[in-house]
Amino acid sequence: MNVKISIVAGLVSAALLAACSSDSDTTGEVAGSDRKLRTLNDGEAFLEAVREGLIAQNTVYYGYPEDTVDDSDVAATDGDGASAGESGGSDGGEESSSGNDVTSTNVQEQGVDEQDWVKVDSAGERLYVLDSRYDYYYGPEDDSIAVDGEVSQGDELPGGSTGQVGTTLRILQLDADAPDASSVRELPLALEGRYAEGFYLYEKESRTQAILTASGNNFWAYWSEPAMFGGRDSLVAQVDVTDAANASVTGTLNLDGQIISSRRIGQYLFIASRFYPDLPEVEPYSVSADQWQAAVNSASAEELLPQYSLDGGQSSQSLIDPGSCFVSDSASSENYYSPDIITLSVFDLETWQFSDNECYLGATETLYASPEAVFLATTQYDYSSGPIAVDGDTIAVVDGEFPADIDWYDPRVDTDIHQFDIDAGELVYAGSGTVQGHLGWNPLRKPFRMSEKDGFLRVATFNDEQGLNDSPILLTVLQADGTGELENIATLPNESEPGFIGKPGEQLYASRFLGDRAYLVTFRQTDPLYIIDLSDPAQPFIAGELQIDGYSDYLHPINDEYLLGIGKDAVATPGEIGDGRGALVQGVKLSLFNVANPAEPTEVQSVLVGQRGTESRALGDHRAIAVQPATDDHPTRVSFGIDVNGQASPSGSPSGFEATTYYGWNYSGLHGFDIRTGADAGISLRGAMVVESAGDGGEYYNSYEDDRAVMVNDSVFYIRGNKVYAAPWDDLANPTPAR
């Protein structure tokens, strides 16, 4: 029997989207030298690298019709690219200045702020809610109307509906004594079809600014299709809210490309953006290879490089200096970058100007920042596990066997990491490295897999090799060596510390690096909590392990001795029975861990909320959790919203057939918990601020909303969608009407 198989170009393209192709060998060693970035010190040479990438990638990615498009269908271009004949956290860890006990955005690193759609000022007096939503028309069919979220703001649809209602910044005055909230201003923001991703609240002396970012919607869905990023642009808007009643937009920054992520450290906004050249009137998938190459080679620098403009200016300028942009050592070999240009920008919120822009040819999907450095990470997926085609796109399979002398794709999944040190308002490239495995799938969890301390980067990854003889989770410690490389200082497991992190088949859920420890939660049937000692970065080791039912999605330090886990309860099942993980997931679970002795961690207490089917945004987004640290007057307070199915407070985990039962929705609302430490350590449910209930005729599936919580002194403000509720901490069951 002679069977032929095709090597799918799409599998190859996935690898080409990474910063460079993997040089990993089959022994498990990961080479990092080819990841090192270097400048060409020549703007024309960098442009040529972009052109080569566009030509090479699109040849592989799209394939080309041999003669499907006549040369006359592609406009000839002159040297300017114009057609011939045409003219050419905690809110960054900042303290309250009013003496009020105010929670702020729950962030990964103190001193590094993260954007969100809800913010409160440091005095606890003003609440800001960014409401960005779409209105879809479901009336009589009309093929002439495209109701897909791309309709311009204000375009009227049949029945008087609009495709995009738009974005509004709500400003409310908080009264923590009442408690209550009253509307001060609802400011409409014209984002020109962009989706508002969130904002920062920047307070400086007597001024307060809301710094909003907006880009194209749903870009993650097209992550592996580089051409989908062509023509995208992003917006940063400055809204002066000092005088809330007269709040207005006072500055704008328009830049080419998609904002991937951002952070604020003091007066500086760090922005990672992805730009893919978009050549006018030329679609790479509809022209021949020769036509595409001609169009790319004649494109101007303005078309190949990202541009920006300030405050609505008609003229734009280059976002980057191509002569100082980076490429990798492998760019001159047969391996090449995706022609995406990644820019890491530092934007000064005081001067409303860029203070630095670093750029490289490649990709990034994750930004992690400490107060000392910014790290950009890119996962390299090679989904293929078949042979490399030689002399064509097919390989003969004889009697079910491939020829023994052919080459094979390495199915390795690696993660490239680039480090840029922060020097006031400037960035200094420190080095690049590679770790085996990947950071997972949740964009909000990926940064939590990394942590920088004292110049060492600690990284937890999913192992790309799975089996009974492989640790499902790997931990790597990297350090910049001064020559442009992030050197691998240590890994776990290793010969002297062979213990696995996780049991075979388990995945990494919560991860948190705190000081000289890493806390990692893996899960398949039970929840092992691993404590890793990193006090000697060159010799990490597993200090302790605790196995309990269920798992934690998020870990939060209460103090040096106690750790709070928020996740789900689960009932272990034999074999593959269960939710695809060998277990049946139940309701929300909070666990308080005593980690004072890392060799013997214990679960002090757990609390269950809801039964199978219960959900919470807090399980996937740490910013949905509000934490008010303990004072002399009260223990640590934690609050977040939960959509409760079944019983609100089940007596314990179900057993037998009951564990398979999905329960109907009961209610939705904010839940408050007191977290005690010391001799009386434990968790107390203070109550629930129910805002929708099945008993009251609530329609859960039609009203499902994202939510946040803010605490000021002894009052809680619950923001669900665009509605704000308030209640005293001691009486959560009696909130004010929605504001």
C-alpha cells in the first residue's frame, strides 16, 4: 500500500508567527542564543528585513495562484508607495491620601498599575465606570445592514436601533457613610469603532486624569492570522476628570497597530503594540507571488513602519527609528521572523509625549512588568508532529510507515522572552532567552507565570512533553548575562531535584510568586498546592506540597503566613470520567492555607458557595476581586461577584450521582468574606448583596454581566455592568437601588 499525505502549510505558519523558529533539539535542551536581539544600525537594512519577512511568510502562509491575477489588476507604484500618477493595583500600590480605607485595582505587582473598566480615586470619593457596549438589531432581515459591531456610531438601523451604542465614562460621587452613589457626569467618548479595553486613573497633585486605551475588538480570535492585523490602529485618550462635572477629553494619541497590553508605573505608560504592514490595494492572498513581491519591494517606509499622531493632528510621524530596531541572530539564517513589528513604548503622561520606543521584528502575546523591568513573551507553537516534506508537499507512506531517513518537525512548544530594563522614562535592552513549554491560554493568567526579583526572572510553564516520565509543569530561572542573553540559571525538575511539579496529566491553574517562594496549583482530580523555595535562584527546590479536593484559580497573600485560594470544588472520578479532567467540578471554593512552614502547608478552612454550574468572573480575572487589608479594626476583607446555582451554602462536597447534577441558577450578587489569621484563623461569609434572583423573575442568561467591587471604609460598592449598588459591610443583604 502506498499512501500519500499532505504537509499542511497552516501548520508551518504557526511556527512562523513566533519571533524566530525553534532551535530546540530532542533532548529537552533549549537553545537561546538565536533569540538574542541585535540592531542592524541601518534603517534601510531593517526595512529590507521587513520586506523579506513579508515575502517569505506570505509565500508559505497563503500559497499563491499561479496566474489568477493579471498584472494590470495591481497598481504600479513609485518609490513613495503611491500609485503612479497620484501624488504621494492595588492601583499600582499607591496609598490613599485621605486617610480613608480604600481598595484599588487588584494587581499582580505592587507599584505596577493595570488598566480596568472600574477605578476609584485614592480618597474613595469618586467612582469611574467605563461602559462600552454594543446594541444588536434582531428585527426583520435586511441584507443591506451589517449588524456586526462594525457599524459606525450613530448609524441608524431598522427600528431605530444602532449597531454600536458607544462608550461612556460614568463618574459617580460616593458617600461611604450612607452608603450610596450619585451620578455626576456621563461622558460619551467617540472611539471611531474601536473597543475600549480599559483605563488608568492617574492622580498627580491637584489633577486627576483617566487614561483610556482602545483598539480593534476581538483581536485574539485572529492571533494566528497576521494579515488580519493589517490596517489596525489604536487610541490612547486623556480625559481630565479633575472637575468631574466638566470632564472632557484633553489629549489623544493615535498609533498604528494593535495594543497587546499595557502597564502604568508612575507617570509612565508602557505600551506593547503589534503592527503588520498593510499595503493599499494589494491583498497577499489574491495576487501571484511575483506581484506580491513587486508590491512589497516598492512599498514606502511610511507603509512598512507604524506611524502615530497626537491630539488629532493630520500629519503623522514614525513611531519607531528603524535604524535602532532589533532583529535576532537567526534573521540572517534560513529562519526568519514574522514581519510583525513589535513596539514597546514609554509614554510620558506629564508631557503627553513618547520618552522612548523600542522595537523588534517578531511577535509578542504577553507583557509582564515589575517596577524594574518589562518582559515580552511569545509562545512558539509547532502543532505538527509529522515529517518535513522534501522535494514537494507529499511524502510516501509504505505499509503505514514513514521512511526512516526523513527529517521530522520538532513538536516542541517553547516560549521566547525579551527583557527591557527600566531606567526612569527609558528602556534598556537586557537580553533574550527561551524556556521550554508555554504560559497557558488565559491572557490574564500568562503574566502571573512570570516574576522578577533581584534581577532573576522566574517562569512557570506547561511542559510541552507530556507522559508518565515527564513533569507536567516546569520552573525556569533566568538572568541577563550582560551579553544580550537571558541565561538559564536553574530548572525544576533537575538531576538533584527530580520531583515533578504536578502529577502526570495535570495542568497549571493558579500561580503566584511571592518573595522567595512560588506557589503553584495543578489539577486533574485533586488540587496539589506546591511551594517552591527560590531563596537561592540557582538551586530552587520543592519545599512542600498539599493535596486537597478542587483547585484554586487565584492565590492572594493575606500575610507572610497565610495564603487565600479562590477556585472551584471538585469531586474526583475514576479514569476519564468527569469534565474531561477526571473530576466533576462543583461550586466556588475559598481555601485559607497556612504556609508558615513550607514543608507542612495546611488548609485551615474552606468555604463553598453554590453548587455545580456556579460561576464567577473572579476565577478568570483577578481584577474582579477586591481586597481590603486587615487593620486594627477589622480582618482582611475580600469581596467578589458570584452567579450562584443551586444551594448558596452547601454543607459539603456531593458524592455519587449527585456530583453529576447541574443545578439551576439561583441568584447573582457580590459576596463578602472576612479572612482571619492567627489563633482564630479562618474564613467567614459576611453575606451576599443579591442584585438579581430567579425568585424575583430575574433572567440570568440575558443579564449576565461582568462585575467589580470597591470598598471604602466599612462600605461596599458593587458594579455589575453599568449599574452600581452599595451596602454596609455589616449588612450586605440590603443594598441601595441600582444607580
